[in-house]
Amino acid sequence: MFGPDELTDDGFLDGRLRIWQPRAGYRAATDPVLLAAAVPARARQSVLELGCGAGVASLCLGLRVSGLAQAGLELQPAYAALARMNAARNALALEVVEGDLAAMPADLRRPFDHVMLNPPYFTAGGGTAAADAGRETAQREATPLAVWVDAAIRRLHPGGHMTLIIGADRLPDVLAGCAPRLGSLAVLPLASRAGRAAGRVIVQGRKGGRAAFRLLAPFVLHDGNSHDGDRDSYSSAAAQILRDGGSFPSGL
């Protein structure tokens, strides 16, 4: 567990969501907010988040769509405890289960309408390890990406949707893991600025879907050609999601 002096009190969605996060551990930024905004969930549907961390993505989704039955799986007990605290603090229902997605806990071996995930970005053995063990676990791949995708697909109802956010360099691995069980795939590139290569992508697919693959126009996060001062410079479309709690259009 984290002590009070090890946590920061952070606002998401223009402060409508208050989240305790570890001061020195893994800290959520825009990715979980963008992920939640891409999930096409409706009231009374069920949603599972694999690797929920402190709960930011699930709670953003729960704030936007009322009446969801939400569950989160988290490997690290201290982060699972934070997710429960954050759900209670924001008066949102979230069942948090501790466990490894490679050996799915019995409590979560049931079908869901939606599964969302934000897998670790860094591959095993590459780069410099983070000083904080929790941050390192959250950011560096120990369980192969193919196992993450497989676990998500296994938990879906027929016709259910998987939505994930990942570095653009891992897109081939994600697409390879989807076939042949997940179809109707759509890929939304996320570019920091107009004319820049996408650093991340959102991938969404439907279990048993048969629609043609779609590569969508890039979603631009910031206005202007470069950072020009102490401000976020979000594009109007990005601000509608990151500040106002909006969502991507249906089907991305």
C-alpha cells in the first residue's frame, strides 16, 4: 500500500474526476482518458479493463456512461487498492480484482460486452529500467503483447468489442494477435501535431466481425507546429475529450 505522503491528488476531465496517484510510481496521463473515450459502451453493458492501474480509464468511462457493470484486473496489489479507493472517492462502481491476465482469475472468467486495455509500451530488455519497480512493471512488457490480446478476446461476448491504445510501432503485433477471431478492425492514429507521424494508435475490433479493415485519418492532439509556452495547446477535438469528457464518434 502507498502511504499518504507517497500520493498526489490529480484532476482528470477538468477536475471532474479526482484520482490518487503514486508520486514516484506509474502515473496516468492522457492515454487512459483517450482509451476510455474510444470505448463504444452503452448503459447496462459490461466492461473489463485489463491492467487497470489506479483506475483512471475505467473511471473516466464510468463518469461518461452511467449504469455500466465495470471490472478491472490489476497485477500489482498497491495499484489495485488505489483503484478501489479512487472508485469510492468518485462514487463510481468498479470491481477490482488482483491477478495475472495470463492466468485469468476465476472471478473474471465470464463474458463482457467490452474489454479495454493499455498494455506496456516498452519491450522486454530494451531501454533503461525505471527506478521505481511499480512504474517499471506498468511500462515494460513482461507478458507478451499477444497474450494481452488473446486474454481480451477470450473475455468478449460474441459481437463484443476490444479497444486498446498502444505505441504505433506495435501495431503489426496487435493486428497479428487479432486474426482470425477479432474482425471489423479500425485503427485510429494519434498524432501530436498536424503533419507529424503517429506515435500511438487506438485499435478497435469486434469478436466475429466481418467488416473491412479501416485505417482512419489521424486524430491530432495539439494545435500549432510546436509547443509555444506553458499551456497544453490541445486541439478543439482533443479538448472535447480530455477536458470535457467527450468521446470519439461511434466506430472511431
